[in-house]
Amino acid sequence: MLDFCRRSTRGLAMSSLLLTSLVLGVACGPNAEQGSSDEDTPSAIADTSGEASSASNPDDSGELAAAVGPEEGSEDLTTQSDELTSSGVTQQAATGLRSVADWEKLFLGRWNAEHTSIYLPMSTSKDSWQFYNLGYAIDGNTAMYRATGKTQYLDRALLYVNNMVNNARTSSTLGSNFHDSYLGWKSTRAEVLNQEVALYESYCWRYVTQLLRTIRETPALYANANYRAQYDKLLAFSEKNIFEKWFKRGANAYIYRVNTHMSAHWALIALNLSRMTTDATRKANYLAVLNNVNLHLPNYKSSLRQQMGASSTNSAAYFWSDTWASHSRPGQDVSHGNGVMAFIVESHDAGVEWTDADMKKFVATLNNVIWPSATKYGNYVDGSGAGNGWFNDGLVKLGRYDANLQRRLETHNVGQNTQFYANGALNAAKLLGTAVK
């Protein structure tokens, strides 16, 4: 069977569009997760489908008065301690950090170029493989809204999502392997040509649901008629044509995946949907999936919690394998480990399962094991191998808990694109207590 989920994409032929994305620094992490037949479906068929139409672009200049905390830089956290507070932030001096405004300037330096040449075409591509990479832009724009409260970033993310949803088509018309009544897209990627691919959809939709949850949990947005209408439409689509679709097609095959990172995508979707749904039955199902991935998978004798153990190279850090029930070195590859961390960070911040003590260990994993010096990067979470330093899609988010790690990220020169800059801004806003959410 094909095994293109686990290997580096650097040797794969890339379309001119994706080549442009690499030139601009818009990463599918250089080893970004790909869909594989044996991992993405129970048989040798991976899933996907694709359509998308252009939605009208909301006003990019608007700014809602969201409840932003103290003015940036006003907080002087002078206690030199590595103990985590109840909010998960280390009590280190947050003074002297790059400001949210300075992160935003870096972000804006790439924002429109990435939009016009990469992300807008992806959103209208009708190709779920393109949506896989589009998730980075949805995350970046949502994070920048959360850091600044400026709705031009929220509107950009909503544009991309509306484009995808407006062009979804009934499975039975796609010529894919399912032929049911759910809406979706097909992939034009050769390995899964004309198939509906659960991996590609989940990889993108974890950030679509994060965007929607941001609207739901920001009163000024949720009370706004324009945002509420989009929220209601996109939430209904997400519940039925993303989560329900793949759950009913086979939870063990498409939700509880063969490795940690692919299951983590669905755990983040379930976490977000559980905070938004108004249907008690759906909520119970989302919470069951969330708890199963965290604590007790139904089809593997493990879970994310059971995967975690002390690092053999640093007792203060975590080690884990991407293979369920394995604890063998070298463990999870760092590139795909980003996907695990993207979920765990949000789960911790929602008060679900992952504690401040856990986050301290993950910070140590990145700060001391994976990234022991400025230009030395491990390829695996035990620090072995020669990695590329791509932290954009998850590990960078650990900077919100540790001011010293955030300072290192300020000088990190790998993956400098809008997703990286936006999450740097959100880290700074959280450390300074000014984040919208």
C-alpha cells in the first residue's frame, strides 16, 4: 500500500502553486503530513473531494470592539520563575518581548501576497488537497484576530471557508468511492485522484472549527448579524458534512486514526464542536471522541495520554511515539508532532485533560531536546536526526506559556510566513494578557 502519509514531501513533484507557496515561505511543513491509502482509509483507498466558489469578501478594514485586556506592555511580570500560573503562563518577565504590533507588521508584510498568489486560489480550487494547505492561512488569520481584535483578519479567514463550503458537492456526483448524500470535495492529487480524503478535510477543518469557536466565544462577534449568519451556516455544514460524514462512514477508519497526529486533528475538531453545538446528542458524541483520543481509544490499546512518557535525554521533557502503544525511539517525527501540539495546546487552554505541568514538559521538549541550539533541530522528539526547524503548525504555540521560549522564537528564521507571525503575535498577546480570546 501507499505510504505517503509518513514520508517527507520534499521528493514529491509539486504543482506550480505549491512551489510558489514554498518560495513565499507558506509551509506545508517540509515534512507535512500527507494522506496515505493504508492510513487514510481501511482499504487502499484514501479519501477526498473538492469544489469551492468565491464568496464576497467582507470589509477588510472593520474592527469590532472586543474585550481586549490591558494595553500591551502595561503588565510587568518580574518574577523570575519557571513555575506555571493557573493560566498556564510561566511567571517570567514578559517585558522586552517583541510587541503584538511588531509581529503584526511582519504578518502584514506577507499577508496580501500570500492571499492573492496562494491562499485565495487554494480556496476556490475545488481540490481538498489544496484545502489541506489552506488550513495554515485560516489558522494564521484567526490567530491574528485573537491577538489584535481586528476583524479584517477574521473576514479573510471566513472568505476562505465560505469559498470551500459554497463549492462543496454531493458525494454521489463526485465520482468518488462513497456515493452518498453528504457534501464534500475530491482530490486531484495523483495518489488519491478523484477520491474524498478524510485527512485533507480534517487537517483544514480543525482550524475552521477554531475560527467558528472564536466567533461563538467573542460576544461582540456572536451578536453581530453578519458574523452570526456566517457562523450558523458554517457550523451546520461542519457538524453534518465534516464530522457526521466521516464518523458514519467509519469512526475506526476515519476518526480514530492509525497514528497520533491524524487522530489529534479529529480531537481538536471534536473539542471545538463540543463548545458550539446546540444538539445534546451531537455534543455527547463529540465529547466521547475527545475523551477517547485523550484517554482510551476504542480500536488501539493506547491514547495520547498513554503515549506520553519521560524523555530519555531530558527527564523534564516528554517523549512519545506516533505509533499507538509504541514507546520506541526515535518516536514522533517533529513535523507531524506539530499536529499533536496544535490540539494539546487548545485542549489545555480549554481546561480539558492537559495540565500546566504537561505544558511545562512540552516546552522543555521543544526548548531543550528538539531545539537545543539556535540552528540545530532534531528530526524526532527524542532530539535525534537532522530536522528542518519547521514549528509553524503547533510547536510555535508553546511560546504562549514561556517568555524565554517566545524570545527564542523571535529570532527563529525558519518558516517565516503569516501563520508563524500570527501565532507569534498571539503568544505575545497571551503572555502580556491582551489577547481577545
